[in-house]
Amino acid sequence: MADVVVVGNGAVGLSVAVEIARRAPELKISVIGPAERSRAASVAAGAMLNCFGEVTTHTRRHPVSEARFAVARAALDLWPRWLAALEEDVGEAAASAVRASWSDGTFVIMSSSSGRIAGENFEAMCATAAELGEPHELVAPEQVDGLAPRLGHRPLRVLHLRREGAVDGRALVAALERAACERGVERVPATVRSLLRASGGAVSGVELADGRRVAAGAVVLAAGVASGALADQVLPSGAVPPMLHGTGLAVTVKRVNTGPRGPHVIRTPNRAGTCGLHVVPLAGEDEQYIGATNVITFGPAPGVHLGLAQTMMRQASEQVDQTLAVSYAQKWLIGTRPIPLDCYPLIGPCSVPGLLFATGTYRDGFHGSPAIARHLATTLLGSATREEKDIPFAHFAPERMPIETMSVPEAVDDTARHAADTMHDQGTRMPWWLDSTPLQEWARARVHAFYESLDEPVALAPEMVDPQFLDPQFLDPAAAGTRSVDLLRRYLRAARTHHGM
């Protein structure tokens, strides 16, 4: 019998368990997750501690987007204290790998080969940092150690975000495991098969894949993409936005006879339909991390698209450092980001007593883990600080219709712009007498047809409307013989029925 069971042993799950144990050492806490962490997002992540580096033109346009940004800002302020507390938990020697991997500072580059949307996001990033007083400066490309792009790809502008950086994700997860052990948290290397319910309907524990049962007073779902299927066991169909799988590839490389690597994170703004390209220093003086791709599907993807992997490595060599092309690949990392249909996290309690969510964090889970852990601990134990009360987590209540931050016609236009920009980023070049308008109009027709095919559409983020929906023959890996658009239509009908829409 445990007081709290945390399902998931990644950065978020372990952080929640450690924070609860710090505040309430008398409680019995168990963290359950497979030891191998196959395709877990935390151990495949570049672990960038980026808040302003993730700003886009949409960040400050809607209260829910503002709320997500507020969580990221709170985490940015918390990270130095969070790492200091972790060192107190495990001792200086055990925390040395995390401390050695700390990269202080991020340089965001606006490459001359980037599309319009990346440029707009760069401008939004600069404006937001200036408005909110975040330490930053525009610097000359020659001032950035490790920035050596190919001719024709020299950055037009470079933004230095002083407080942002990265840690080694693998080292941090190991330190969190050690901290959990030191705090008396039980770690169970297993997979949760189902949630248990008491006669009154409350969640009363979990059942493991091998048939064992663990009773609990409260269960926290922090198992990334696996959280969605577990939640569906106890919540009505359509109650919670479906959890999609964002499969991404990254690679760690070793430099040999290519000169020293840069000591800072170098990244692009978030680009059309995807995250920013990033090159992150690792603890080894000649090692770097290159990331990342993102393919979104309803169910587990069989792997990573080869073309996206090729594009990622080519762009890193062209836009960041051409000597990456002659570095040596050491490890390929495949992780799956947990992405709710509306791209906003699922945080906090739900209508089923005893069940709480700490998942659906998309690209923000690692960076946001200290703030999410504090919020979950406060939700379970009470006694929120003034600082915690100011963070608007209420926007991310798990039971909801998909959050819409624009109208459907606006979403059609936005997605068409992203699609045309993506074609540019992938190498499409128009003849000199044409701009990108034909590409954009071609994409708009396909996107409009997709939305018309839904009974009552909701506005989705551009990255959600990828070929899995635009190609009517696309069969989702989650259900052989089922089209992705049919899965989406089925969910929307259930959601509108459940929420009375």
C-alpha cells in the first residue's frame, strides 16, 4: 500500500515524486516505470532549458498560450534552485555529472536560409524578451564560439539569451532516481497495465503487466504517451483530448580533429510546423547533441522518417557548424513526445477521485518539470506559496474540449502558410518570377478539404494537420485499417457528446 503512486519514471514523474517526498517525508511514495525507458522522451531529449527560446508569434495572443508561457517562465526561475536542491539530495559527487553538463546560455540564430515563419518567431522572441526585461542581447555571428555555418547560410541575426541553456537529460534522470532513493521513494521497474477502482469509483491503485497490484491513496499519471490509454480506462470517451505520439530522432556525435565544440546551446527559432533545430554541448569536451525531428501519429510509429533525419543532419551542418558533417555519430536517440490533440498539457486532478495528471507536455516537459512538480505536490498536500498561486495551471485541467486559440478559417490560413514554409525549408525553390503563393494556395486547398471532411471541426495547430490527415488513405499505426481522419472524427463526436457541445 502506497500513499501516492506516480506512474512514469521520466523527468516529470521523478520530479513529482521527489518534491512530494521533500515536503511530506512521512508518506510512502512509489514510482513505477520500465527500467529500459524505451522511446521515453526524457532520456532522448536535448534537455534545453529554454523559455524565451520557445516563443513564437502565437505565444502571447491567447490566455491559454500565455498560461503555458507563464509555466515556462516559472520553471526558468526555478532551475538554479532546483539543481541546488537536487545536489543537497544526492551529494556533490553524485550530482557532478549534471553539474558538468550544465550549459549556461543559448544563442538563437536567424539563418539566411530560414523561412518567413522562423523569421517572424525570431522577432517575437526579441520583442517578448525586451518587453518582459529578460536579459538578452543581439550579437555578431563571429562572437559565437562553435558557430561556423557553410557559405550561403550565415545567420542574419543572433540573439543571446543569457539565462537559458541545457543539462544532460540522461544525467539528470539518473540524479533524480538517486534523489528519489535518498528520500525513501520506492522505485518499481515495471509497466502499469491498468488503473484499479474502488467500489465508489475512486482510483485505488494500479495493476502491473505481470499481474501484481499496488494499492494507493492517489495515482499521478506522468507516463508520457502511455498516460492517454490509462486515462481512457476510467474516464468516459471524449472526456480528455487524445494523446498523440510525437516521435523524434536526435543523434549524439563525437568531434575528432575538427577543433573545439561550442560551449553553449545554438538553436534556431521554432520553424514552420516543427521545433527549432538545435545543437547542444554534452559533458564530454568533444561531444554534442543534434536534434530533433517530430512525426505526430495517433498511435506508436514504427520508427523515424529517414528523410527527416537526413534533413536534420544536413541543416545542422549547413546552418550551425559545417564540421558536424565530419564528426562521428555515437548514439541515435528515438523518443516519443506526449502531445494532446490541442498541444496543451494535461495537469491536475480530474472528475475521478484519486487520479491526477502530469503529462501531455509536448516539448515543454523537461524544462517545465520543476514547476509541474511543485504544482502537483501542492495539489496533493496543500499549502501553496504566493509564487505558486500566480501560475495559471487551471487552464490545463485534463477534462476539456480541445482548446482553440483561433477560428477554423484562421487555422486553415495558418496551416497553409506553415506548409509552404516547410516546403521551402525542405529545399523547394520556385522559379524567379514566382513567390511562395502557389505553394500556399495548393496547401490551403488540401487543408480546407480536410476541415470540410470533419462533421464539426475544431481549429488545430499547424503541426497536427500533417500528411496523416491530409492524405485520405493514411492508415494510422494505432489501428490497422483505420484512417487517421476517421479516428479524429470519432473522437470529436464523442467529445461533443460528453461535454454537451
